[in-house]
Amino acid sequence: MVAIVNPNPQDAADVILIGGGHNGLVCAAYLAEAGLKVTVLERRDVVGGAAVTEEFHPGFKNSVASYTVSLLNPKIITDLDLERHGLRVVERRMGNFLPLDEKNYLLAGEGLTAGEVAKFSPSDAAKLDAFNARLETIADTLRALVLETPPNLRSGSWLGAIPDMVKSLSLGGKLANLDLTAKRDLLDLFSKSAGDWLDGWFESEPIKALLGFDGVVGNYASPYTPGSAYVLLHHVFGEVNGKKGAWGHAIGGMGAITQAMARCCEERGVTLRTQCDVAEVLTQKGRASGVRLASGEVLHARTLVSNLNPKLLFEQLIEPGALPEDFRDRISRYRCGSGTFRMNVALDRLPSFTCLPGDGDHLTAGIIIAPSLDYMERAYSDARREGWSRNPIIELLIPSTLDETLAPPGQHVASLFCQHVAPTLPGGGSWDDHREEVADLMIETVDRWAPGFKASVLGRQILSPLDLEREFGLIGGDIFHGALSLDQLFSARPVLGHADHRSPLKGLYQCGSGTHPGGGVTGAPGHNAAREILKDARAGKL
């Protein structure tokens, strides 16, 4: 195949951005606003990465992978003017619904949760305000750090280290403002398991299950795995329409977010190219110089930015000799795999749960099928041993209860976020051989709690961990582009010494969820990477 090398050199980009997921679009929008000529290359036929909406059954569409809104940063919504570009987010009418058995359940929502918890433990209900206040104190501290670049520990002269010393002092000042109780809570939440943290607060299983679910979302681990308390915390520092900790739905699905971002990019002059599969990052004299596409086309730019999983970028797209040996070794041990099995189903009617039959606001909630921490722990141990749990953890959302654009009148779509499944099956098995079997299990699991659910399914879309990797570049099906563990957070994400979005290869930056502050549809990595790139541009370092 003959390579095409910049057929129109006068139109060459200042920046080539690899991967048109939401962080890539955010980064591109900020760079273009500053006057840089940016080209985004996306392998799929639509930008948006894992935050896309597609028709998966005739007349039915849904968010394909990412499926709910909270962590999208309000500054980014404002800076990119996403509401003018069509984004509208509505809050769930109820936060969560946790079926427990044939008669009992727990509901969570504004003004409702304490009374519901009191059904099982008046003592736990009395502690809720204090628990929420202390968790919110830590969440506020993290919100203040989300849009900051972490201090970057590196080798070199003391002069070059001054900017990061200043950042460290700034961070220290924020933490110093916490009282001693909050500092102790911060230590606990970064080091303990979600189960241990919650056991220290509550006595009744329902509230611990409701809160502990956030500790295993996208986290292939037991709720008693040390560090899972941070994953819980990671899911509570979001907001919807100014309401902290709330969760919502983007009208039109998650693709409405990235399509609004794409419209902002195009308005600012960004070139968005789809069906452009980058096969190699090219280097010249120790510097990233361009990309070669799978088609053979070669593009050059002064600056390259990757929105890919760090393992995908550094292990598959860059010649090993272009990277330091220790860095390559660390990337090889960078842990991915979130134990996620994702489904979308078309329904001819709403489900009716045995413990709370019929329609109601509880069907707009996040419906959690995992009645105890012990249930979650067994799901994880079963998956490690057998490949998937026979009693899986499932969060069921029915976004068509809030958004009539997703399904025909009187019918509905549901998102099933299912755990635990092994990212790689034991014994060398392939997910291609078991995806239908496990999909049947997920449907049957919901049917046990809501009889008739299986019969109401008109069609389904299945994404195993392998499908998520092939379709969206989520290595091991990891929705966060890397485990949210203490050794892979903040200044250590993805590797200590490269937390500032700059890679070991000059001219190559990272803007994806494999950088601070990690996964979820936040836009923060894209925002932060753009700031660092523009800082280098102003200093003449591009």
C-alpha cells in the first residue's frame, strides 16, 4: 500500500490527537480555542469513545457502554458551552432502589433515605447525616484537586523541580486545612476497604450494600479488598445541575454529551476524522513526529496527544526502543480489568419487582441487585475461580423512564451493568465462546427479582470484557483505563514521573482516563492535559 504523506502540507495540524473519546474532544476543544490547529483521529465511525448512543434493536437506542451522568465536571460543561450545543441532563427522580428479598427493599433519595434505613436500624438512620457530612468533606477536597495536575516526581536538577515543589506545597495547604477527623477519614478512604469503612459506621446490611456497591463499580475486587473505599469515594464527588452527589441522565443518552462536545470542537475549527485507525506513533531523533494509519496514510504534527489506554499506546503503537526500559516495565505491570459485562435490552414493558410491584419512581433509579456485602464478596471469589459469578452483581437502569426519545411509545430500554466477570477467563477460555451463556444468566438474574423480565426482552446488545476491549480499546474491559488503586492514582497515574500528561517521548502527551483523576465521564484529564500542552506552547517547547 502506498503511503500518503500530508497531501496538503499547508493544512497540516499543529496537534494530532489520537482517540475521539470524551477526554480527547475536551482536550481538542481547549487547544483549538487557544488557536492551535487540531486534528482528532478516531478509529470508529463516530466520535465519543465509550460515551456514545446507538440503535441496537429496530426503534430502540441507548448509551452503549458508559450509561449514567454525575462526574462530568461543571467547569467543562460551561467552558465548552455544552448546553448551547444541545446537552440536557435530568436528575433521576429517585437515587437508588435495592431489592433485598421477596418483601423487603431499600430506597434512597432526597428526604427519603433516613426513613428507609430506619426500617432496618434506627441507629444507622441516626448516623446517616454525620456519615454524609464527613464523606462530603473528603469529596470536596478531591473536587478541588480534580482539575489540577499532580506534583510530578522526576529526576533532574532542583531548578526543574521547582514547579512541582510549588504544587506539592499547594496540595499540602489544602490538606492542612482539614481538621484531624477529616485527615483520619482521608487516610482510611485511601487505604481501607469499602467494607471495613462501612462496617465501622453501620450495623445493618442494606445500607452497607447500598453504599458499598460504589466500591466495586468498575473494580474487579471484593468490597473487602484494601483500597476499594477510594473507589467508593471516586463515585461520590460528582454532581448534576449543581446538586452534589446526584446522578442523572443525558437526554438522548451518553452520546448527547460527546455530540455536544463534537459540535463545540467543530465550531472552534477542530478537524474530526473518523474511521482512522492509528497503527503506529512515528518517532524521529527521539521525538514523536507523527502517526501512520492502518490505511498506510502518514500524518505529521509538532505535537501528538493520546486519549488511549496507556498500555495500548505504549505497548502497541510505539517502538520499544523509543521508551526507557524501566518505564516499559512499569507499563507492562499497569493493571487493567474491571470485571464488567455490559448489556442493553429492548423491553416491551416495564419490569415489576416482587418486593415493590408496578410502576413508580423507583424505576427511574439505579436498581442494584446485590443485597449485601457478602453477596458482592462471593460474586468476586466465584468469578476469580470460575470466570463469572452465578449470582452476579447487576445495576439496572431504565433510562426510557426519563427519556422518551430512546424507545417507541409504551416500550422501554434498560442498561445492565454487570459484575463480576473475569477480564480474562481462567483455563484459556474465550469470551466469544461464553458471551451468550453469560448474557442469559444476567437476564435470568433480573428475572428472579422481577418475574416476567425475561419474557419482556425484545432484543439485546452484549459487550463482554473482550468486546469492550475490541470495540472501545478498554483493555480487559476496564472502564477506568486502569485500576483506581493507590499505586495508580494521582502522581503515580499512570507511572510515577509522568503524572503531568507528558510522556517519556518528547512531543507526545496523554489526555485519557489513564491519567489523573482517572476514569468516569469527567472530562478532567482532557482539560488538564490541554492546560499542560498550552503551557509548553507558551514556553516554546512544542
